[in-house]
Amino acid sequence: MDLMSTLAGSLMEGFFPSGWDLKKIDACVDDNPETMTDRQSWWHKGFQPIICESVTDFDTLMGHEIALTIKQSRDAGEKLILILPVGPMGMYRWAVFFLKEWNVSCDHVYGFNMDEWSDSEGNTLASNDPGAFQNAMGNAFYGPLGELTIPENQRHFATPDVLPSYGEKIKKLRDQGAKLTVIFGIGRVCHIAFWEPHFASEFSSEQEWKSQTHRMGAKLHPLTIEQNAITSFKSRTTLVPAYANTIGPGVFLGADKIIGGCDGIFSRGMMWQGLSVWMTLRHEPSIWIPSTYMPTQPGKLFILDELAGPLNADCN
């Protein structure tokens, strides 16, 4: 007895994205955690999953990778576009540490936050709101860098007046030789940024889906809202907006390099992200599961080892 055998007639019927095959998704999970990093035929040859043994290791290694990418671009005399997430967050402390230790200025970096909470019209939270991603980035990354920080006029946030220009701004920088690094987490329903799986129903082809640079007032899946209630709003679902502004595949699938992170555990064996990681690595690319495209790009995905499982029942 499981969800698939009891779904009919339940309140969960019709809840998941219509393009999801739950049996196929469940088959992505292997009972042997050590197989999680086994290469799949569709992975980019330069894609590498990195298993981390603790949250401290995860934060440090991912932060080092971000800082090293910034340093390498500066050493090469290149401009660098960073697509920046708010979640995960622990790596920013270590990125700041290494950049300060190496005395690397970030005045060659252009930061584009990938998303922001909004209403259905795309209006966003005030920049100083404690739940605003703009506020979080200032506190975690831009502010702590001090004199080495990214110049204010090179920081971009997914507000209604700025997000629609992301595609044009990024293209202009790319035309000038800038490299693009996409830093990301993976959502409970396998979104990248807030590009949700149910958006797939709106497009007639994969090519059309891949061309989308952004969306204003994106309607979020209930699992996305509840994930954020748990991870960012102290369980208070009533505080979580039901919409967000977000970049789309036209931005996050154009990377020269990706730096991903999955650290979605709680304590006492509880987690929210294990299945999402297995789906990302083992399901072939599908517009119904946006994160499945990330392994098709070069770079690293840092994964907390506990997420590999085994993902078996454990009553807490």
C-alpha cells in the first residue's frame, strides 16, 4: 500500500503536475545511496555531483566554488554574470570568507537574483522586508564583502521594473565576452528558481519552453509554498506569498558553469529534498521536471550525503 495504490478518490488526486508519472518518479530512487552519483547518459561530460558529509562541509565547499569562480574570472580579465539564489544560503558566508582572504575585488561581477516573492501582478515585497530576497542578499553576501563587493549598479533583483530586462542585459554582457555561472538550489517539486513544473502545460514544444527568460507573478505549486513555510517562514504558511517573479529556462539553461546545492535536511532523519535530488539525477530531461536539465550543463552539484538515503520509512 502506497500513494499510487490509494491515490484515486483521495484529496491528492490531481494535486501533482499533470505531466508527472509517479511510478517512473519513484523508480528514480535506488535503495543503495552509493549509486546516486552513477553517471547517466544525458549528463554533460563536465557535470559532477559532489557528496558532502556534513552541512559544514557543504557550506564550505560550495562557498569555495563560488569564490574560486569569481577569482578565476578576475584573473582571466573576464566579466562574470552570476545568477544568485536565496536558498541555499550557508555558502555565502564562506564565499565571502575566501574572497576576503584572497583580497579579490568583485567589481567585474554582475549579480542577477533569480527570483523574488510577488503578488499575481508581479509586485514584490519591499527591499527591506525580512522575507525579501533582496534583503537576504544584502545581509548574506553584498554587505559582508565590504569594499570588495559587487557595485550597486551591477546588482539586479527580480522586481517588476527590472526582471523583464534581464534577458537583454545578460545578452549585452555575453556579447562583451562575459561568462555566465548559474548558482541554484532545487525545489521540492524540482523547480529551478521559481520556474514550476506545471508551466510545461502552456508550451507546445520543448524549444518554446526553453526560450522563456522570465515570468512575472508566477503561480506557485502548493508544495513550493509549504516547502518555504517550513524552511524560511518558521512553519507559518500564512506568511508565504502564493506568487513570485522568476527567471526561466532561457536564462538558467545558458550557463558556462553551474554551481548547485542541495542541503534539505532537518534533524532526526527528517528531510524534504531527497526525492527531488534523485529525480534530478536519474530522470531524463523533461520540461515537467525543470531540475532534470541542470545535469546537462557543466559544473558541480553539491549534495548533502543524508539526502541519498536510503529513502525508506522512518517514523519520527
